[in-house]
Amino acid sequence: MDSAALSAVKNYSASRAATQPSNTPGNSTFGRVAMDFAQTLAHGEQVAQQAMIGDADPHSLVQALAQTELAVETAVTVRNKVVEAYQEILRMPV
């Protein structure tokens, strides 16, 4: 009986490490999406600054701005869907 309890504790402690959430933002799907969004915005800003001082060609500026616009539109669409789902949950009878 003691060996079975000890075996259960060992198995629990071994499986617990695999199920603990990671605190690094890059490991979750949402964390990766947020990091990609931030990188896209930063890249667009950097290219815009380079274009202002004459270091970037107009084509790369337009491309970076289009990517930034698409990222912002996607984020707004996701936010709208989340708000819509939340409002639908609030309308549900208890």
C-alpha cells in the first residue's frame, strides 16, 4: 500500500510539471499573435521613420503600411467578435 501511494505521488509530481502554464508570452497562441502584432506595428513605424529621412524607398513604405493596416483591421475584427460574444452571453437567460 505504501509503495502504491509513493508511486502515485511520483507520477503526480512528474505530470504536474508538464501541465503547468508557462509564463513566457511566446509559448501560447495568443502570446505569439500579440508578439507578431507588436512586431508588425514596430516594423511599420521603423520603415516610416526611415522614409522620412530618406533611407527607405516608397515601395517598402507602402508595403509596411499595408501590413500594419491589415494587422490593425484584424485586431479590431477579433475585438468586435469577442465583444459580440460577451454581449450574447449577457443576453442568455439564467
